[in-house]
Amino acid sequence: MGATAEQYLQQLDAGRRPDLPESTAGTLRLDVRDEGSTDHWYLTISDQQVRVARSTEDADLVVGADRWVFDRMVNGELHPGAAMLRNELTVQGNMRLLMLLRRVFAGPSDARHPRELGQSAMDARASGRTGTDPREELS
């Protein structure tokens, strides 16, 4: 298993995140429930940066779920939208910020950007390779 949500949030770098839209700004509070207690994580997103604090302050979006749900989202095993539709998490506030969690969390360690996969497929066709798997390494 990969990192837990707590481990990931504790080490989340406050540097620039080019994968976040430049024009997006807002605050998210993650209410992580575990065995009768709740941990609160407060994320401030602006200028393609994410700052993390521990706070119960009001936020533009409040997301609540059991610890295992956040752990799976951090590791790219669960999409926030799918979790919401299955009632595995609750949301209150600005819903457009919910999709930012997918970009804030790291995702699977072996994930590749769709453009990279597409480029690999195009390169394979151009070189006359017959393999159908665009993830194959090019020689």
C-alpha cells in the first residue's frame, strides 16, 4: 500500500504545482474520520500552490470521509467524484473544488500522463512497430 492521507498531507510541498489551473483559488477542509475521532486538514489553493494546515475553520468546500477513503484517493485508487456518488464521502460547498483533489493528491506511482501515452502510440506507428500497447518502451 502507498502513503496514507496523513503522511501525504504532512509532506505536501508548498511549491508551485503546474498541474493546478492558474485561475483557481479556494479553501478545502478535509474531515478525516477514524474510530470515533476526526482529523481536520485545511488546504489553501492559490497561484498554483497548495498550503496545508490543521484547522477546523470554515472553508469553501468541506469534504468528509472515513480515513480509508482519503487513503485510497491519495494513492489514485479512488476518484473523488466516484466516492461522492457512492456516498463514501460527503461534500458541502463549492463543488468545482472537489475535482482539484484529484490533482492535489499524487495518484498511482506508475501513472503516466495521457499525452505521454498518446505520443508513445504515435511514435510506435511512425516507426512501424506492430505492438498495440502504447505503454511499451521504445527501443
